[in-house]
Amino acid sequence: MLKPLPRLQPSYYETFRCVGAECEDTCCRGWRIPVDKETYEKYQACSDPVLGPKLHQLVNINPTRHGNDSHAEIKMTSEDCAFLAGGLCSIQATLGEEYLCKNCATYPRVMCAVEGVLERSLDLSCPEAARLALTNKEPMRFVECSGEGDGARLGTVGLIDTKNSRHPDRPYRHVSEVRRLIVELLENRRYPLRQRIQALGQLCETLEMEGDKEGCGPLREIAAHCGPIRPSACMPSAPRFETAVELILARIGSDTTGRRFLDCYRDFMGGLHWTAESTIEGLAERLDAAYRGPYAQFRAAHGYMLENYLVSYVFRTLFPFGENSVNEKMANYGFVHSITHQYQFLVVNFVVIDTLLAGLAAFHGTNFDVPQALKLMQAACKTFEHSLTYPGKALELLAGKGLLDCSSMGLLLRD
């Protein structure tokens, strides 16, 4: 038997527990549910008089499957999974947890193998996972542990995709150290968050051009001394607002969008008094007022939530090298994998969340607090990070506006 890999995970990872029927945004709603081959065969052999016929009828071979993990799929008869009953899974309730497909058994856990270590984290599209990850005021900490005694089933394990990664002269020889440096940089609270993100852009540019084959000296210098980096000029308010909204609409106009996110977007529009007569200039001015007023107050008290989001994003997506499946999404739109594209997509996700939070702050006024921010951030993660088409569409939109490199992405950031 192979020895389990050592684990690296956020300190809150082991405290996660599914809240079941109490969840305000169940993972059994709004998503296609893949079924792995082993579980599909269990379902076909199920003789339960009530559930057996339903499993035979509603779990079908997936004609577009890519490997055993997507061998079959649960047929959705509505927005909810057909096996959801009273907020709980009828398969688990009737047959036991061992009959859950791999996808359902592991969500929201995310597994990535990096240089002989199994990195485990939580997907923030789950409300309880988002609550654990985002609401801790202290910098996120990661703990090491052995894999002994861990009987949990592993889902699809992400692998880092680096250029010429198997070649002896590959440009990325210090993947784990690079990623530790990035976390250190993002958690360096001596500097404003915007400045940290811009410093991350400079680090990514260095990686893109030179790799890390000469060691991490220059990268460590960037991570430790982001103060000298001069903040880039911001894009004027109207085009910056227009770009952020176009990025949001590019997602809403493509895949199915959940009601929870659409509720937040409606409140965002309400906070800006958005009507058919509104102009981009007027909307941008009202958003600027929110950044100076209620949202500035929120960020002063709870800016750690945005920092935690970025650190979690870096850890669970294998940033800046990129998990293979994410790179495939970009490739579908003709974008070759690059660290620059990974950085662009990180900034896109951040700008979308930051913009929406400001509009929500305008909508809620003095009542805007952690619960409203948490709802939006979780819904945005579920909406944007799980879309099959959005990475390519977002990069196409940026290219059309001349935002082609790490430095230019700084134009979209705000203090």
C-alpha cells in the first residue's frame, strides 16, 4: 500500500462540517452533478425498492465524459438535484455516505498535489466554508499533518501545469517556495491591499520572464519590500466602472446564474440607483461615493475578508502556475497557459467582488456588515469560479480593452 502524502492545509480545514438542511445555498442546487464510474455501477446494482428504480432512471452515462470521475451524470428534473429531499440527500439518508458519488462525498474539499505534498483546502462556493475562511481577522495560517488515518475519499486531485515541467532545465524549480512567498506578500499588512496586489503582478512578471531557476532571491525581495513599488495610475472612473460591469455581465449572459447571486446584483444596482435613464458617468460617480463613504468604513474594519479571499484563491487554485482544468478552460478560447493569464484572472475575480461590495455598501448603508459581504463573496465564488466559459470570455474582454499584461491590470484596482 502506498504511503499517504503529507498534508498542508489552512488551520480551519479540520473544523469544517456540512450544516445540511440549514445551508442557505445548498450545493444540490443549480449545478450539474457528475458521477464517477465506481459509484455509477453501485447505483445500477442498487436493489432498494424505492431508490433503486429512481437511480436507474435518473443517473445516465455522460456522452462527453473525460475519465472515470465524469462517467455519468444525475439528470436534473428542476433546478435542484432529483435526490434532494427536505434539504438533505435521500441517497445518503437511505443507503449511507458510502453511496455518495465522489464529487458529492468530497465537496467542498479541494485537493492539489504539489511537490509530494497534498494541499487540502475548501471551496468558498460553500457558505460554511466561506464563513470559516473569510471571517477570521488574523492572517490565514497553514498547518502540516500526516495522511495517516485519513479514510476520506479523494476527489479529483489538481496538478500544477508548468511549462516544460518534466524537463531538467524547466524554469520553475521552486514551486512551493514561490507560492509561500506569494502568501507572505498578500498577508503583509504594512501596505495597502492594492499595493500588495500590484507587487504580486510584478512578481508574476518576473516569473513569466525568468522563471525561478536561479532561486527565489529576486522574488523574495519583491515579496518583502513592496513599499517602494509605486501605485500605478487608476483608470478614469467611468471606463473602470464600465469594465467591471462588463466583466460581470459576461458571466451572467453565459452560464446559468443562481438566484442568490442575482439577488446581490439587484441590490448592487439598487445601491447605485440604476435606472433605464442612468449614464455610465453617473453610476460611476455614485460608486465612487460608496468607496469614499460606507464601503471605506467597511474595508477599514473588515479588509481582512478581501485578504483572506485572495490567500484562499492562491492556495486552492495552485496560483500562479494554475491547476490543469483551469488552464484547459482558458485554452478553449485560444489562450495559451501563462502566469500572466493566471494573474489577470485573479485580478478579475477580485475587482468583480470589490466592485459589487461597494455597491452593496451603498444599498445597505450603515447596516452593511459581515453577513451581507459574506453572502456576496460566497455567491460570487460559486458563480464565477465554477463557470466553464468565463475564464476565456474574461480574457477576451480584457484583450479588447488593451489590458494585456500584469502591469495594465493595476489600472482596474482601487485604494
